[in-house]
Amino acid sequence: MPNAMSSIQSPLQMSISESTNLRCRISLEGRGNVIKFNNGVKRATTVSCLGVHVADSCESVGVGKSSKEVMEAEKKVLVGTYARMPAVLVSGKGCKLYDVEGREYLDMTSGIAVNALGHGDDDWVKAVVDQANLLTHVSNVYYSIPQIELAKRLVASSFADRVFFTNSGTEANEAAIKFARKFQRHSNPDAKEPATEFIAFSNCFHGRTMGALALTSKEHYRSPFEPVMPGVTFVEYGNIEATKKLIRRGKTAAVFVEPIQGEGGIYSATKEFLQFLRSTCDDAGALLVFDEVQCGLGRTGYLWAHKFYGVFPDIMTLAKPLAGGLPIGAVLVTERVASAINYGDHGTTFAGSPLVCNAAIAVLDKISKPGFLASVSMKGQYLKETLKQKLGGNPHVKEIRGLGLIIGIELDVPASPLLDACQESGLLVLTAGKGNVVRLVPPLIITEQELDHAVEILHKSFPVLDSNSN
Ligand SMILES: Cc1ncc(COP(=O)(O)O)c(C=O)c1O
């Protein structure tokens, strides 16, 4: 592919990401037929696509500006909720991301466990473009086919009988909270006070909206916004004896648990713990909710993380990877739970749109193939073993843990200097826990060579922790 100039010959969906200088990947309906990029400057000129002038749209995302300028502009116009890493990313392909200066990064973050198929997967792009051309949004006032097709697939591939779509993980958990309360009211019509309380666990993360926030253990997230939803009790993750005392008939509406905790530090439940939760919830008439927003949909090498344990919930919440980068959430429920929900009990304007659901069908169809899941398991094992070999002996490494391609490296010091050093060397990784866990959640399509490269950069970057801990 030529460096500085590429041509669009077809009217539909031309990917020009191969160009070494061109870091702006464009899949579009070409009308102007020629895109020119000034070598070195990486500025798009002269093409109109889907009614947008490419030069304008690239300019608006910072192409042609320096990272520094973009970061300074961000400080002036955005509410300061994010302490961002200093990278202005403008394009991606597979497991590679490119910044505004054209630097290449290996992505071990997947947009926080979202881009399971990597960036710009061809089938995903086709699903989005085809559907955008056909119908994007109609609201839930009407029926739409991709929504029903996606729900059919989710039901066919899980414990669930029915699905409710949302736009994010936190909204999926909000819906699960409402469904659990409504279920208790519906199944105990004569109770003076139906069960309304919830149990959640240390290090858990369920979201940032008021109900999901109330279920999130980190006090620092909750306290500035109190009062949050009352009636939540936190107990140590995995502690059967302590939990047993808290799950009570007529009081506990539901128990929320991540089979593998992501944000909290990559901690896996034991089979015994999840089995105990299942039977105790059943005895107490409480619902068991698995939050698989981060660990679900193939990340563990199992389609659902709970399949690894052979324990099944009443409700499962999903989000991050489901639509391959478009906003989505889903609440999967049994018929027993669904029968408590009536018209008007819950709803949303955007969720379940044809566009997002068609994208999600492309993702789910790929990930749910047994060969795909087996490859995630193999790569996960390979990554963990390689990390243990290369980093296991480092005095800063306390533990390397996780399942499939959700891996945590717990350190005895804050991980942020390591993140900075990795980024300098072209590797993007995340933290988790109290900032002392390096979280690796790469696209599930990553290759062994890319995993080797990631481990190599991590290994080379580790000495930065010595200089910082002195
Ligand atoms: C387990 C879990 N639940 C819920 C959420 C909230 O999802 P969202 O950020 O899409 O609202 C997250 C986000 O990190 C998560 O990891």
C-alpha cells in the first residue's frame, strides 16, 4: 500500500488502515474517491464521506494537532472526571492503536475489556455500516429485528429465558436492582414489607449511578454522593461464614457478585463460594445476580464466567464487550424473574437499537464459537505462564492471577510508574485494585507473538519500580 496517498475505488467501506503514514482508519461510503495524506503531517484532505468532510472530521479529533494541544483543549472544555493517560488515540486496527503523532501502541486494555474483537474488525464494521444504512434507531415503542435476533442468541446460549437491553453496565445493574425488588413484591404479595435489601462484596464494582454505586464497595466512590440507595451490606468476598449470617428471608432481595472481580483487582471466586451463594439464596428466597459486565462474554475462555464454575444465577448483567465498542448493556433473567415485570416497570429510549444490536450479533456470533473460546483459554494460559517465567521472580510481584485473558499482576508498590514506562515503550496496560495491580485485558483476538511482545515490554519496564520505591 502506498504511504502518502490512497485511493478509494469502491463506493462502500474501504479500509485504508494499511498505510504506514496514515493512522486515521476510515470505513465509509466514498464519494470524493481520493483521499490524500500529506506525508509526515498525517492530515486528511479532500474527501466527502457519509456527508462528512474527512479533513474536518480528522481535524476535530485532533489529527494535524499535537497531543499537547489536544490535552490542553481537553482541560478547558471537559468536566474533570478522568485522570487520563497522556495519549491522544486516533485510530486502531486489530490490537494496535495509533496516536495523533503516529506512534503505535499494543493495546492490552481493549477500552477496559470492551474491544474483544480488537479495533476495526471487518465483520463488525460491516454489521455497523450495513445497519446504519438500513435503520439506526426507532425507540422501544416499536419492534425491531436485530434486537429480537440478539435476544434469541443470548437466550439460546445461556441459562436465561428473557433479556432486557440497556446502554451500559451500570444501567444493567440498575435494572437488575429494580427487577429484584419487583420480584420480591410480586412473589410475596401478602408480605407487609417485601424484601428490599442487597448483599455485595469487598472489592466489588457495579457502576456509578445511584443504585449500582450503592452496591460498589469502594467508599471513596460513594461517600461524596451520599445518601445512596439504602439497604446494602458489604461482606468479605469469599467469606462463607460471614455471608451466611447476612442472607435473610424476607429481608434480602438479591445478592450481587462478580464471579471474577475486575476493577477490584482481578480476584476469582471459588466454586465452593458460588455454590454456597446459590443454595443460600434459594433457601432464603433471594435472587442471585452475577455481574459479568467485565468478566463475561468469552474473556475467561468460557462464554460466561459462571460456566467455569457450573453455578447459575437468576439474573446476569452484561455490557462492555457485547457490541464491540458501541454502548450496550443487557440483563438476562429467568422466566420466574421476568414474570414479575409488567409493561412500564422499566424502559429506556436508546437501548436495544437496531444499530447496536446488529453490531452485538456480529460480536456474539464470533465469540461464541467453540474454537474462538478455546483459543482464548490457550492464550490466557500462555500469557499467565510467560508472565510467571519472566516476572515471577521480581521482588515487586506478589501474585499473578486470573482466568483466560483477564489477568492481574499484584505489586507491592503502586503500578502507575510501570504504566507510564510501558506506554513510553508502546504498550498500553491498566491498573486495578488499589492501583497496585496491573490489569491485562487485551482484545481476545490477540496473537501469541503480540502477547510475547507485551510481556517483553513489561519485563523491560519493571526496573522503573526500583527507582520509584527507593
Ligand atoms: C463488573 C462491572 N460492573 C459494572 C460496571 C459498570 O459498567 P459501565 O461503566 O458500562 O457503566 C463495570 C465497569 O467497569 C464493571 O467492571
